[in-house]
Amino acid sequence: MAAGGKVLNATGEFFRRRDEWRRHPMVGNQLRHATPGLGIAIVAFGYLIGEAAYNRLNRPSAH
């Protein structure tokens, strides 16, 4: 049975099974579920890059 209690014929069942890939975690807007911790890593990396740039721009003068 399909969603809503509708009985599918052979053709409908064929296409329902062919559409299962659309619910895979790597497809669509579910990339964050497939890559746990990536957001935290990007923020940490951005912080390190920002800190390095800040330190480079605000070096104490040599004299």
C-alpha cells in the first residue's frame, strides 16, 4: 500500500521502489545528517584562520 492507503498496481509499485533513492541521507537537504560534526569543524577552522589573520595584521612593530 502506498501513502494514504491507496493500493498500487504493478506499475505503481515499480515506480515506488524506483523512487526510494530520493529518501537516501546523501540526497537532498539531508547532507548534515550524513556528515556529523562538519559544521563544528568548519566553524573551528574559520576561527583559526581569523585568528591567524588578526595576528598577522596586528604584529608588534620591530622597533
